[in-house]
Amino acid sequence: MSIATVFEAQERIRRLAVKIVKHYRGKGPENVKVNLDGAGKATVEIKGILSNLSEILVKEGATDLVKQYWKVLQPYLEREFMQEAADAVGGPFTYSWSISHDRQGERTIIIELNKTV
């Protein structure tokens, strides 16, 4: 894959991540980074992903409510954006995600996309 092609793919994935977050949150994330490796794996790091309601619930110790809320929201977002995501990645894929916390309490969602054959 040429450098220009990698950059185009990273930018398509980044724009889609911003669009999904805006749809979910009503505003964009503070920062989105996309890294592609040569083996069909993309890592997307999104800072500022939680909605205002989710932030309040997490600060008040109600993370279980946020997890329940996400169980309803996740299938909805997949139905709405899965085809666009497959187009951005270049075909079918699987994904996993996790939440990381830095020292200042900033949360980052890390999504790993693995292109399937």
C-alpha cells in the first residue's frame, strides 16, 4: 500500500469516527487518531467520546448504567453505520474496543478494526 493510499484510508476512517461520535454525542470528539498496519489492522483512538450524561454517571460511580446504556446504543450504531464503516475500511471487518484512562482522568476509546477475508 502506498503512503498516499494509507493516508486516504486513515482519513476516511477518521472522518467516519467523527461522524459517528457527532451522531451519538451531538458534538465531535476532541481528538481522533487512526493508525494502519500492513496486515489489515486499524487502531482508532478517540478522546472525549462519552456523552455528557455518561460523564456524569461515571463521575458519580454509576458505570454499570453506562454499560447498560451502551448495550442498547451499540446495535443501533452498528445498524446505522456498519456499511459506511466497511466501505471506509475496504471490506468486511471485526472490531473490539476498550476504554483507557490517563492520569488527568481523560478517557479514550480505543477501537481495533481487523479486516476479514
